[in-house]
Amino acid sequence: MRKIAVTLAVLFFLAAILEAESTRHPFSFDDAATLRRATAVAVSPDGKTVLYRVSFGGPKGPDTTEWQLIAASGGEARHLSIPEKFRPAGFTADGKALYGTYEVGKLAQLATLLLGPPGTPAAAAATPVPLTALPRGIHSALISPDGRRYAILADPRLPDPLADVHTVIEAEPVSLYVVNADGSGGAWWCPALRDIAHEGIAWSPDGSSLALLSQTPKIGFHRVRSDIDVCSASGARHLASIDNAASNIGWLEGGKELTFLSTTSSVLTPDHVWTVAADGGPPQDRTPALQGSAFHLSVDPHGNAWVMVARGVKTEIDGFRNGSLAPAYKWPGGTIEESVVTPQIASAPDVRVLTVGDPQHTSNVAIAQDNTLKKITNEGDDQLAKIALGEVRAVHWSSAEGIALEGIVTFPADYIAGRRYPFMVLPHGGPEGNDTLHISFFPRLLAGMGYVVLQPEYRGSTGYGTDFMEAIYQHFGDRAWRDVDSATDYAIAQGWADASRLAIFGWSAGGFLTSWGVTQSNRYKAAIEGAGITDWLTFSSGPATCSRSIMTPAGPTRTPTHSSSFPPPCTRKM
């Protein structure tokens, strides 16, 4: 009887699996619109609670955002009823409220929102409490490591009384405003600094000053330049200038050193980790031989520097210590999608939270446990259980020129080895970007329609070192296109693609490559161009009369000032 019972149980289990498989449907537009995605936002000062947001859409209308709290150890999440015009950025120093931006009179202001006691589903306060009333609102706010003050990035100008009757196209100034935690004592610090970059701000370990990264605004005809200053209530102290682009900034060695991202390439995309002494001196590239791309850096209140590093189609978190990078966190079979989130108060425990994803699971929150990551949310899993998803994997090939290339191939759920399928090559945008191993909606949608889809990481992509990224400097059309087209050759050679049913689809830079490609080859039966630049003269100059070189298969012949890959700006005749 025991053997019969076990046999029946196994048969019942197999039947349930077969029934579930038969009721699964291909990935569709509705699935792409409604799939729930979780992103870590903040950790409470006691290290016990994680704030995260859940984003999803619908067949029509804007995306929806929900806010949730969950114990760092995992368990059931607690939904927060957050007013629509309040966007949390973190916890206050006592952990009893959230701080963030709140729209008041169509302007974003710094505000706090009191949290209800554990076990209640909603925030206790009906509306947030504004702490600022700046005439042009604020961009963002950052609490100090002692919790006593907020550093705010904002436009320092008074309102334009003629705003209703004219339009001024200009680079908006961004300066530093500092206010006490209760909203008192607000003042503009270092008002001469008016081009502070987004995420170009970091409190010193003792909370007395801030490191500021400024960059010439991207408007008009000029060279990109970045500056680093230390700012306190008494004024600014200039540390260094970098004749290139830079991003992110943080303090190391207890305030003795600053770290940031920058580059020496013509591409102007920060991809290496740099440092400069807090007393001043020449900045140094600490990762000159990096075989990958560092594209986000943060330093937590304990002085740990965390760098998101793209290595091919996978992104990992590396620790930066003693002038070098060392791998810290990876997500098996997938990628890390956001930087490390930690408590913002220096006295808090050392808790690290990340956002992870892979080709079979959407974005979710994971907590670091020693050198491993444990997922504590499971958004989207119930939806994906009803969808038939094909295999996704990284592939490698060499082009006819001998260029070693990588890509991501996505197969239909019912793919049969040896059978040729309609094929779509899908070059990414940027061009300084890359595709990673996570649920990507366009490849999944096309695979759901029966296509084999290959996303090629062509020259110009991040994740393969500076030389690879810079290889299409003034050669966007010809070199990048040959790499993209070689992906189609590879798919045909592998027996995946039906050579009589080839298509190409790209967005932004990928849209340009699509438009370029159909002027170079007749083998693609369909081409979809999304938001690509096809009129370079207008893109570079606007309505002004211009004289400039023309984009040809050999590439432009003059030096651009904004991006490595695009044709240069024109010379305006005023």
C-alpha cells in the first residue's frame, strides 16, 4: 500500500506540472506592462527594516508605484499608504519617519512623513510635513551621517516673473542648500558653486562639510570639465579639476581621501575609479587596466566604497580598498541591478541591501550575508509562473574582422534545437551601454512571438574596458554596424536563424544602427527604428545655419565635444 501511495503521489505531481506547463502563455505586451518589479531604496537606522518600491504598469496609463517595508531578515512586507506627491529618499535619524521630496504648489520641497507603529498598514500622518519652501523647489536631499542636517541640491534663483510669456533655453544652475533636521537654519553654502552634478555630493564623516563634484553643463559648444570642492558653512576649498567627465563622489580613509569615477577617454563616459587627497593634489586613476566598466560608486557611513562594475553582460559589486577593486557580490545566473543600499546614519549597524534580477525572475531585493546574497522579496514570481519563458544565455563569437564579441540570445519557449526560426538582432542604445542577464521586455516580447533574439554587445559598449568602448570614436556607423551584422552571421551559422526571415530592431543608438544598417544590407526583411537620430545636422545644431563634416562610412573627421560616438557639433553662424 505504501508503494501504491507513493506512486500515486508522484503521478499526481507530474500531472500537475504538465497541466501548469500546458496553461502557460507566451510573454506578451500585457505581461510586460503589469509585471511587478522591486527596488531597494533605504535601510532604517537600526538596520532592521528595508524600504523598497514596487513598480508596475497596466494596459493603459502611467506606471504605478507602491511603497513597502520589510524586515531585513525577510518575511511578510508591510504596505505603506504614501501620498501620491511624496517620494521617499530615506529614514530620519530616529527611524520614526521618512524624508523625501513632496510637491507643494507644483514644486518639490523637502518633507518628512511620520510612520505608523509596526502592525499598521499605513503611515500615521495624513500628509507630509514640508521642511523647506525654496522658490524654485529642490532636486534632491541627503541626510548627514549624524542625522542633524540635510544637504539639498536646488536652483538658487528667484522665480522668473516672465515665465508665462517667454521660454529661455539655458543650463539650470544647481547649488547647495543646507538645513537643520527640523527645517530651521536653512542657508546656501558656497553659493559660487552653481553646476553641482546629480549624485555629486557627499557628507564628510564628521558631518561638518561636503564634497561637491561640479561639471560644466552640457549645452552649447564647450569642452567638458569637472571640479571637486570641499564646502562648509564658512566657504569652499577647491581640490582639483579634471579635464573630462566625472560622476559620483565619496570620502575614504576617515576623510583623508576622496574617490569618484572619471575617464581619460574621448568617450566622456566615466568608467574608472579615481582618487584625490582631501588636502588637494593631482587626481589619480586607480584602475587603469580595468577589464570592465565602473559605472556607479558609493561610500557608506562606515567608509566602505562600493562600485558597480559591468563585466560583460553581468554586473557585480566590487569593494574598493587600498587603491584596488575586489569582487564583493554577484548574483548567480543574473546581474546586480542597483548599487548597495545601507543605513545613512553613521551609528547604524553595517547592513547591506541590493537589487538583483535574472532572466527568469524580475528585479527583487536581496540582503548581504557575509559574501552571499539572500533574496527577501519575490515580486513578480506569481505572474511569471503563468508565463512560458524560453532559455536565455550569454554567447560569444568573433566577427569577420577577428573582433571578440559577446551577446545575449533569447529563445522562444517552444524552441526545438536544429530548427531555424525567424530572427531579430537587437542592438542596445547608448551607444555607451550594455545589455545584462535579466528580464528584458523587448527580447521576451519578440521571443513570445516566435523569434530567436540576439542582443550584440558591439564595439562602443560598456563592460569590456575603455579601449573597446572607445573603439567607435568617430566610427559609430561603420565599426558598430559590422559588429551588429556579425551577430546575424553567427545566429545563421549556429542554425538558429532562418536566413530568409531576418529582422533588426533598435532604440536610440540602436535605432540609428537600424537605420544605418538598412543602407548597408538588403538581407533584413523588416527593420524597426525607435527614437534613433537620422538627421544629424538638426541634432547637432538645431535651427542654426551650420558648416560641419558629414557622417560617412569612414566616420566623421572632426573632434566632437559631447560624445565619442556621435558626429561633432557644427560651427554656428550667429
